[in-house]
Amino acid sequence: MARATLTPYLAGAGQKANLKQRVLADALRHFALAGGQKLRNFVALLSKLPRGLSEIRHAEKLARGMPNRPRAALTAPVTAAVPPEPAHSWRASWPKQQCPP
């Protein structure tokens, strides 16, 4: 699930994109097994991917370019996906016996 969420942030297409996806999967596996929990820490891991973490040749170089897009997403302003329900809503005015679930 995490890999599928982060894949759209990978730039490129074709063979290079496939290699980046493999490096991303290897990095996520390492991060999860190490008990990592915060996206900021994962982005930092990608920035300085340890040598030998992935079997992909030049994985460190491929990983260094990955964090820019997720980092930008982290710093983007957050907007509410669903506006809060007003205090006086249709649910509040609906008789309790007839209130739909």
C-alpha cells in the first residue's frame, strides 16, 4: 500500500522508472523492518540510501532524486478533504426516531 501511494511521486518512465520502483520497494522494506514510522524519516533515508540496501546497480543515485517530490508534498499546505459539518445540520434537526444511520 505504501509503495502504491508513493509511486506517483516517481518521475520518469520506462526502464528507469521500473528501476526506481524496485529501489523504492527495497527502501520501504528496509524502513519497515527497522521500525520506521514517519514519512519525513523515509524521505531522509532515500536522500542518503545506505550502500548495499538494494541489489539494483547505482541504487543510491536513483534514490537521491526520489525525495524531492514527496518532500514538496510534505511542505504543501494541507486543506481539509471534507469540510466540517456545521453545528446545526440536517442530522441535528431530524427527529431521533426517523434519523437515518
